[in-house]
Amino acid sequence: MELKRVVVTGLGAITPLGNSAEETWQNMLNGVSGAGPITHFDTSQFKTQFACEVKGFDAANYMDRKEARKMDLFTQYAIASAKMAVEDSHIDLETIDKNNIGVIFGVGIGGLHTFEEEAGAYAVTGKEIGPKYSPFFIPKMITDIASGHISIMYGFHGPNYTTTSACASSTHAIADAFNLIRLGKATMILSGGSEAGIWPAGVGGFNAMKALSTRNDEPTKASRPFSASRDGFVMGEGAGCIILEELEHAKARGAKIYAEMIGEGMSADAHHITASHPEGLGAKLVMERALEDAKMLPEDIDYINVHGTSTHVGDISEAKAIKDVFGQHAYDLNISSTKSMTGHLLGAAGAVEALASIMAVNQDVVPPTINHEENDNDEEIDYKLNFTFNKAQKRTVRAALSNTFGFGGHNACVIFKKYTE
């Protein structure tokens, strides 16, 4: 069976760097940090008091305000990103075959705020007067509801589900969408991820694990991947959506093409529930599988958007894996962690980082890894690698690889390249 070619024809995003894909991308190139004091709740009793929040978001710009009240914030973000991607792709919703359009979104946690509100209300009054849960509690909370709402909004009848693999969730969603299209099971899929976990349980839970940075006096400098002084990741929130489409279908409707998706890889560390393998074995395997799937050599890749969360073990193991996979060519690559600017969007991270990889290929420029200071070097990291510290770099990007790794040892990798006939 001959596999179909798959291209990217639409982008949408709601992130700590902007309420559109273009604004997010430009702020990435400018090295802007999305971090600041948390406004969603009172953090006075928390070890970490900052995060990368979405700013100036109004759900009413994307959906009916009454309907928005029936949705958790993560679903509102997902719908907004999907709506922008559809508009960007110039899909003629009146004539297109909606039976062959799907929605696959990755969500790591889902309606955390909804769960906190409902469970908290029961804890305060429910034990005395009985449960008074909202009829929207479950539909607001469950992770799959975001993709469900998007398909309902547009009447898309193709494959529709959610992937959940912690921080690898949306990369798995994109990989699944890619595979379904190239196998001929859909002509177009809206794929990406959404998350809104900056609430007491999210911050408190990650604090208890000692996973978050506590650099409360300098939040904009807290996410510092590959620097010796890194002390944990910075939580982010938001959503990203990319539209993957079968090439001939895209050409027939005259769609603009940002890039071609050419391969994916998946693996497991099988090592620890939260820590990555110290030698990066799972990371090495997932990149090798993506290259094999794409029928590419390591030398064909020019840019890697790394998982790069700003945790001690994770950054070291990923850098080791890159050297193992790419050998001498590792020193010719540009490597960057856009989490240094967006923070870690958990289940939505892969979607936003795929968007950054697509734009790097499309515009021949690599976004930076910010917050690295001179001599702030970890002796376990090889700084002969080009981490694109602090300033974007222009270069030809023939192909870009994007890594995401999740708690539980879940690894996913996707590759995009320049589209040519």
C-alpha cells in the first residue's frame, strides 16, 4: 500500500506568548518570557508563586458566552486554537466533505479547575446537605470533551478522540493524525493539545514532587533549560492546533502549505514514573524511530525543538541522546527549548512546539533558548552543541524534529520538512 503524503495547512494557538499562532511565534523569535506572578488563585501559601499564564483571553471572542460557562478553561483554549486554525486554513465549510475530517487532541490533565471547584464544594457543604454536583461537572472535566466540542461545533464526522500520555499527549495526537491520513482513513484532521492546570492542585502537586522552579524573585528567568542553575520547570497553559491534510486534497482546494509532516516515533523509557532514563535510552530510541519512519538520515535534520524542561536529569539525558543519535552531526544542528519562554504546557506542550518547528522550517529561523548566562554551565552537558542560547538564529531549516517526553516514560517525536512537489 502506498502511503499518502501529509502536509500542514493551518495553525492556531493560545499561549502565554500570545493569543494567536503568529503572535506566539514572533514573541518566541524575540526571546520573550511568558512567566509572571500567578493570577488564577492566591499563591501566598505556595512554594511556587509564578507561572506562564495565558493573558487577555476572552472566550466570548471564540464562542457563545453562555456555552463557554459549560466548559472548563482547557476546552475553551482548545476551541479557540481550533477556530483560528480552521480560519487560517481557509476551509470552505459549506462544500467540504465533513465525513472525512477528524479531531484528535492531546490533553494530559483536563478539567482540573472544574474538579477542584466541585469536589471542594462537596467537602464544605455536601457532607451535611448531600451532594449538589453540577450536571456539567463530568462533561466539563473529562479530557476527551475538547475534541468532542470541536467536532460538534463544525460537524466534523471523522476520527475523534483524545490522547493522554502526560507531557507527550499532543505529540501522540499529531502522530496519530498523521498516520490516519497517510493510511487514507481521513483527508484532514485538526490535531493538537490543550491544558489549563495552573490551579492549586496543579501547582501544589508539582511542588510536592519538587518538580517546579521556586525562583519567585525572578520568574521571567526561572525557565533556563541546560543551564547549571536550573531548578525545575515553570508551569504553562494554553493550546495549539495544527491542521494536517492529505497532500492531493490540499492541492485540489488551493490550500497554502506550511510544511510536510514526514515521520513520527514513539517509545517508552520503562524506567521510572517521573524521571527520564539517565542515559536517555527512551529518547534515543524515539528519535531513531522517527528518522527511520521518515526515511531520513541524521544529517537531514537541521533543527531539534527539544523537550528541554529545565529539570536537572531531563536536560542532561536528552542532550546525551541527541549526541548518541546524531553523532558528529549533532554539532551542526540548532537545538532549542521554547519552554524557556512558554513554560511547560504539559499535555499541550507538543502541539505548541510542533508549531514552532513548522514555522522554523517555513521561515528558516530557529527560536532561542533564553535565560542562559555566561559561565552558567553544567559539567554534564556538552556546550559544543548549539543550544541557540538567548537569540534566534537564521539558517536554512530543511527539516525539524520535535521531542516530547511524559511522566510514565512516554516518548513521542515528530518530523516536519520543507514541502516540495
